[in-house]
Amino acid sequence: MQNQRIKILIVEDDPDMAELIADLVEAEGWSPTVVHSAEDATLILGREQFHILLLDHNLPGISGRTFAQRIRTNLGLNVGILMVTAAGSATERVLGLETAADDYVVKPFEPIELTARIKAVLRRIAPSLKVEKEPEREHEASSLRLGDWAVDLSARRALCLADRSKTLTSAEFALLEILAQTPNKPVSRSQILDRLGAESDRFIDRNVDVLVLRLRRKIERNPDLPQHIQTRRGKGYVLHTETAEPPL
């Protein structure tokens, strides 16, 4: 069981929200399946086994809370249930938890909060299951998590899980690549200019500062207090990557 890939069923009627959650789940190395109603979820649960059910409360037809109760009382499935909904009052939370849900996340949520809660539920319902994603050594340097961003350097793709409309320009991505070559170590402005190669004739030292500022405004949750792209006085810029989960 420890080597199973974690399977997560997402029951969400909003296609954009469903896609965002699926991307987040996949970025953690888990396997997402999306359906848009309780009726469709019932059909697929009859054919496949899942570890976690991410269930929206406000579904068309059968509500998420009613469906969760049916899973517990009628279907008898050993599956973790995490309610993901905009119904965020204290009463709704208590009702969800008292009836069937293992935990409750309110939209809009931080991606890191959702993944932390999924892991917490998995640890409770299946302690022997390996929750953390296995590192792939050949891809260690090519895959990054920077706050809400999942970055694949080998595929030259950066995805903002919190806002899929956000993108990086070619110059911004080139800067990120340069800093990622030596994570947690400073890179000077002159080194950045040199590594930009053919692009370097378009930049001077001050332009590098502007480019860093542009990248921070997209990557950092608070650009005025950057957590990932920091300045080392007299040495240049350093990229700090996330290497551990926050305490639950």
C-alpha cells in the first residue's frame, strides 16, 4: 500500500475550479479524477477506489453534505472526505464535520492549505500510506515550487495554481532559470548579464534590477517582503526554494 499512487476524486461543478484543483493535486504527484455531480461520482465510485474525495457543498441536485452522508451510511466506503466549498459559516462547518466530512476547506483557499489538509486526512485514514511525493532525482533540479507557482524548468513551463491567467515573459523565465541553476546561492548582476547570453546586449545592471522586480511581483505573495527572490547586499540575488511542508 505504501507504493500506491494516491487517487483523489474531485466533485466540483465549476469547471475552472475543478481544473485548478486537479492541477494542484497533480503537482503533488497524486492522481486526480474530476466529475461535476454527486450522481457522476456515485457511478465512478462503484467502479474505482479512491483515497480522498474532494467534495463541493453546493452541487447541482444532491448537495455535497447529503452525498457525504450517503457515502458513509449506504455505500460504506473507506474514503477520506474533504469538503471544499464557499459555504464558510461556523454553522456550515460544524454540520459538515458532524455529518460525514473528515475536514473542511473554504474557498478561496491557499493552495498550500489545501494540500496540507489533504495530507493530514490521508495520515489519519491510512497511516501506512506514503503521503509525501517521492523525489525523482533526475528531475530534482528541473521542478520547483515557489509559493503558488509550480515551475518545470525542463519543459520551460511556469504555472500559477492560484491564478492561471498569470504568465511569465521569456525574459522573466530566463532570469528564473539562471537563479535556479544555483538555488540558495547568490548570483551577481554581472553573472546574470553573462548568462543571459544573446539577450545580454539588451540589459545593463539597472535593467537586471527592474527584471527582478517584475519577477517578484508575479512570484511573490508580498513583493515588498520577498520570500523566494531575495537580495544579498554586495553579492546579487538568491533564489530560495521550498524544501519542506509547513507544520500541520
